[in-house]
Amino acid sequence: MALLDIRQRTGWLFMAVVVGHILLISTQVNTRRGVPVLEALTFGVFAEVQRAATSGIGSVRDGWENYFALQQTRKEN
């Protein structure tokens, strides 16, 4: 049983080293525009997260404002 545990740890350690190696290599590689690949990937991912958050918050805000606009219209009628 202990031997299996050591093999699993070795596998996880190997995967961590491979991922770390890929990250280190990608910091040295530039895109065609001269931006490091890791930086372009990071900014691309965070831009999509920000776009989704902005869209979600904007939808909630618009719904909330429309609700109060309807309440005001009900009072006027």
C-alpha cells in the first residue's frame, strides 16, 4: 500500500515539474507582437473574466433600474 502512495506522489511531482517547466519556457517565448506568451495568455484570460463580470453586473443593474422605473410608472398611473 505504501509503495502505491509513493508512486502517486511521484506522478504528481512529475506533473508539477512539467507544468513549472512549461511556465518557465513560456516566459521566454514572445508572440509576433513582441509580448511574452505567458503575459498574453494571462491578460487574455483575465480580460474574459472581466468581460463576463461586467456583463453580469450590468444586466443586474439594468434589471434593478427598470424595476424602479416600472414602480414609478405605476405610481404615476
